[in-house]
Amino acid sequence: MLVDESSESEAAPFCGFFLFLMLACFFRMR
């Protein structure tokens, strides 16, 4: 990923939201 260390803290919440979205889709498919 081409992300600066300064903007890494800004992308942290988005990464967590993306992981949560993947888990939700995974449980819905079961």
C-alpha cells in the first residue's frame, strides 16, 4: 500500500470498518 506514515492513522478506522464488513458478509452467507 502506498500510504504515508502520517496518513496511516487516518486509514486505521477505514481498515477496521472494512474488516467488519467482510465479517458481516461472511456470516450472512453461512
